[in-house]
Amino acid sequence: MQPLLLPFYRVILMILGIIEWTVVVWVVISWIIFLASHTTFRRRHPQGFYFLETLNDIFTRVTYPFLRPIRRRLMRYTHVTAGIDWSPLVLLVIIFFLRELLLGLFSYTGPLK
């Protein structure tokens, strides 16, 4: 690997990691909000529920640009998946393949001599 490309490689891997963890945190927060809205937590702790909704809004706005193209392509299959949003899982799989591709490309040292 060329030393000149090493910083770019690390930055790309760092950006992929940030996107990955942002999507994971957003999914977990959305599950918590779903469960909290179907229990008495929403009425007993309105400030806590409002805080969760605010966090969900922030993470939704951050992840939306990455999930929108995937959701558009998966939209025609929503009747098959019973309305489950598979776009976060698809995005995480795409990030995994991109990371493995980058690791394979940048760790390749050339033909054996």
C-alpha cells in the first residue's frame, strides 16, 4: 500500500464506522420509542419520552440520506415484508461489504515473486 493513500483509507474506514454506529443507535432508539409508546412510560415520564423522541429525530435526520435510496428500491417489496423497514439492515450489509472490499484492496501488496 502506498503511504500517500493510507490517511485517505483510514478516513474512509472511520466514516463507514461512524455511519454504521449511527444506524445501529438509531434502530435501537426507534425500538425503545416503539416499546415506550405502547406502555405507560409515555404518560408517567413525559420528559423522558420527549428526550427519546428528540434523540430519534436527530438520528433520523442523520441516517435519512443514507437510507433513502435503499428505501426507494425496497418500496416495491413492502407488501411482501409486512411493512418491516429492512433498509437499515441492507445499509449495514453494504457497509460491511465496502469495508471488506477496502481491506482487500489496500492490503494487496502485489503478485508474489
